[in-house]
Amino acid sequence: MLSVDAWRLIEKVANYLKENKIIEPPLWAIFVKTGVHKERPPENIDWWYIRAASIMRKLYLKEPIGVSRLRTIYGGKRRLGHHPPKFFKGSGAIIRKILQQLENAGLVEKADKKGRKLTDKGRELLDEAAKAILKIEMKKT
């Protein structure tokens, strides 16, 4: 993957996943928090696609990677009233469901060791998105 802005890449891949209906958020996705450290559910309607694209990017950079490490990446500090904040992991059910959907789409596969890794199709998707972003940036200059 070429060096492009991470947020632009995630947005591009998330839009691709949504437009082509590669994955679909479950019915409970509009009500759920992304971890115990959060106080409210996400406000962005497309948060499921953004999280899926972000997971794909993490797999590209650090494969093979499992649910436990992804939970740590997507965790955060929880406010505990007058006590100091404490770190809590993110939701494993969300990550697990997204990985299953990406596996069914053929973008992710189980690694030889523990964890998951991107397939050639998944790598190609991220590379094409990065090239498209670079092409747009080159036209601006």
C-alpha cells in the first residue's frame, strides 16, 4: 500500500464496501456501543463500514492479527467518576462479526497461525483505493 492519508483510505474503502453491498451491518448495530468505555453508540450512520475498512487496513499493516489484539487497538479509557480513568478493550462481538463478513466476501482469511490475514483480493482492494487517492492528489498539485 502506498503511503496515503489513513483516514482518506478508510473512507474510500468504506464507501466501496457500502456501495457494492459487500458487508451489511446487523440489525443490532444501530443500538450497540463499540465498547464498555463508550457512553453512547456511534453517531455516524456508516460506522460499521468505517470500522470494517479500518480493520482491513490494520490487517494490511500488521497481519496476522487476531480478535484480542484488535480489541486492544479499538479500546479506550473509561471514565470512572472520581476515580482515575482505566483502559478497557473494545467490543469483541463487533470485530468478530466484521471479520466473518469479510471472510464470506473473500477479502480476509484465517492465517496459518492464530489470527486472520488479507487475501490477495483484499490487498488488491486496498492498493487500488490508495492508487486512486494518490491520482486525485497528483491532479490537485
